[in-house]
Amino acid sequence: MAGATAEVLKVRRVSRPRALWRPLRENAIEGLALLGGVLLWEACGWLLPLPWLPPFSHVVAALAQFIESGVIGANVAVSLQGLAIGFGFSLVVGLTVGALMGRYRRVEQALDVYVYAMLLSPSMVFAPIFFAIFGLSDMARIAVIVMYALFVIIINTSTGVRTVDPALVEMARSFGAGERQLFLRILLPASLPLVFAGIRLGMGRAVKGMINGEMFIALVGLGALAQKYGSQFEASKVFAIALVVLIVALFANWIVQIIEQRLTRWAD
Amino acid sequence: MKAAAAARKSRREEAIAAWRLRIVVFALFVAVWELSARRMENLLIPTFTEMVGGFVRLVFVTGRVWEPLLISNQALVLGYLLSVVMGIPLGLAAGRSRWINRLMNPYIGLVLAVPVAPLIPILITALGLGLASRVVLVVLFAFIFITVNTRAGVRNVDPSLIEMAQSFGANEGQIWRKIVIPGAVPAIFAGLRIGLGRAIAGMVIVELLLVATGVGRLLLEFAGRLQADLVFATVFAIIVEAVVLVTAMQVVERKVAPWAHDVALG
């Protein structure tokens, strides 16, 4: 047994360099497509005298300058703070309400109209209301993030809990599980894939809510920065900020994915 | 026979109970809103009755909401149609051809992840403050969801069906018309619905952030004059439009493809 494990370890160690190369080789076409796009952008930037299309290298230069001067660092920190609070709140409320709606039909009937309407309506329309009520405080941009992220988490959680195989629930009941045990041992783990789909969508929407809300309030964060350089029509700086937001979005998504893999390892 | 009738009766009772519950919850919601708004006496938070009054005035008495709505919806209609015309063929191509898909894949991921709002100034520099910018923005918001869903629908078509058709001598055109497109219809409609929701979001966002026109401008005007009842009423009108449009789309979807279910979600 021990020998077998050692064997596996050895094989894995040997194949590691190849494992590093494999994704590169397998995604060669995708990589080339992206590289082609960047080169095309660069060429168009130099050849066409369009004020809104600076060469890609200028965008990278603007980004480097931002990072060096520390402007980006400070604003990313502010934005991420709002994102963490807004998304954290959406997560706690969304999972709780969603689980209750999935478990108890009466709760679902009581709330479904509102959740459905809020999910369909453009979340940004609430920005003027929050701005009017909360003013320039952080509450306004956090509230916008919550409006973006909350409802998709609720919907996915309630669907996940509701569609858990009733045979599992019955079995747990017949073995004497109480409501608490039923929730923690059966409903929660069985609904996890759908719940995490909701969390992933919610995170994506939260990042959008973050940037849109900050652009609307235009006081702090990446959104304010984008609004500032946007109104001065500094294209390369605007592109650089969009690039940073993209990185933030990918980073947030990556964190959710890591947690998901940890928690749903049993599923494979 | 009797059992079926009983089951139908209990189902009807259940539905009645559900609606009774919904009405009670709504009444509770209204009461809490009304009372707390009255107690706060905040200029920025209208009571429920004030909001309803504002809504009635905007929609029926003065009709102030209609012209801005019309302006906003021009961008929505044009942008959404463009998204459909672009999004479906792109999705079909990516779904059917492995090479096109691999070339497009990184860009699909990019467009899905890239934040559109900060790029609005770029769009305005390129196209000006007019209708064109708003239309393009709606397209940027909507078309990718139509593409992704169409691609997923085409990919979900059972390959053995295509093989069988080929072995019976069907050409590519016939395979498209008889197998691929009918098989992908449910997913395409799901994409059209999700794309519609995104298009409405794009329409509102551009008007609130940079191109002050349409309902966005109306909202900002009322907010600037501290007419909270009208701000809430306008928001309510926009929500009504979004819910009505997307629900109508869902009804069409169920008619066209009753077996449909979401493949990818926005």
C-alpha cells in the first residue's frame, strides 16, 4: 500500500513539468487568438488616428504608471472593501432567505413575487434612491452592490434546496433526524452545486454593482477613477482602469471557485 | 374519478391559500412602509401612498413618464434587435464548428467578464452622445448572453442525430434546418430572455451614468429636485416595464418550447 502511494507520488513529480506545459499547448489556439487581437489593437492604435483607440502598449504604460503612483492601490482597496461588505451581507441574507424559501412553501409563496421582480429589474435604477437616502456615504455604494448580488443568490439557493431528492429527506426523517440535522446534513450539502452557481453569479454581479455604483456616486474607488478620467476623455487611462476591474472580477471569481472546489469535493 | 376530483379541489384550495398569503404579506409590506415613512418624516423617503400618487400622476394625469420612456426604448429596441441578429449567428457558428469556437472562446470569456460601464466614455468619444452610443451599449450588454446560450443549445443537440442524418445523405443545409436549429431553439429562447433583461439594464445604466436622457434623466431630475415620490414612482415604472417585457418573453418561450430549461444563466 505504502509502495503504491510512493509510486503515484513519483509519477506525479516526474510529470509535473509536462503538466505545466500541457495547458499552454492545449490552449494554443485560444492563446493565439488573444495575441492576434492584441496585435490588431496595437496596429490599429498606431495606424488609425482615433482618439478613443490608443495602442495597447499605451494602455499598459498607463496601467504601470497608475500602479507606480499608488493611485490604483488605494482605490482598489476602497472598492474591495465595499465589495466584501456588500457581498458578505448578500451572502448571509441570500443563503438564509433562499434556504427558508426552498424549505417552506409558505415562505416561498410570501416572497416569490418580490424576489422575481427584483431579479428581473435593472438593479441600477435603485442607485438614485440610495444616493438620495444615504448621500455620499459608503452605505450608498454598498446598497447598490447588495441589490446586484442578493436576488440571484436567493433564487439559486431556494431552487437548490427545493429540488433536493425527497427520498433523501424522507430517509433522514425515518432515521429520526430533526429539522436542524436535516438542514445541515442533507439539504445543505445536497443543494451545494446549485447554491454555488448562485454565489458565483452573485459575485459576478456584485463586481458590476461595485463599479457601476462607484461610477454613479463618483466619489471613491475604481468607479470614481473611471468616471474622472472618462470625463477628461483620457482613453488609455480608462482602458487601464477597465483592465484593473477585469482583474478584480477574475480574482473574485477565482476565490469563489477555490472555496467551491473545497466544499464540493465529495461530489466527484 | 372521485380521487382525481378531490385532488383537483385540494389543489384549488392550495392555490387560494397561496394567494391569500400573498395578499396578507403585501398588505403587511405596505403598512410597514407607510407607517415607518410617516414616522421618519424624511424628505427623501416617500410614504407608500405618496409613491402611488406620484405613479398615477406620472403615468395617467400628466403622462410625464411616456416621452422619456419612448426615448429610452428606442435604444432598447434597436440595440436588442442588433444583439439578436449578431448573437444568434455567432452562437450557431461557435456551437457547430470546433475551430470557430476555439477562436472565439477567449473573447466570449472576455466580453462576459469585462465591466462595460467604465468603457462608456470610450464609446461616447467614438460615437458621440446620441442614439448610436446607447444602441451599441445595449448590444454590448445583451448579445453575449444570446451567443453563449445559442452555442450551448447547438452543443446539446445529440450528435448521433446528426450522424444518422449524414448517413442518410443529408447535406449541411438540411442538417441545420432539420436538426441543429430545432434542437437549439429552447436554449436560444432562454438566451433571448436573459439578453432582454441585460439589454434593459444597459439602457438604464448608460442613461444614469453618462448620457443623461430618457428615463435616466427623468430620475436624476426628480432626485435633484428632491421629489422623492416621483423618484420612487419612476423606479416603479421601470421595474414594471422590465417585469412585463421579460415575463412576456417567458410566455412566448413556454409556447414555443415547452420543454425548455435554462442552459446558461446571466
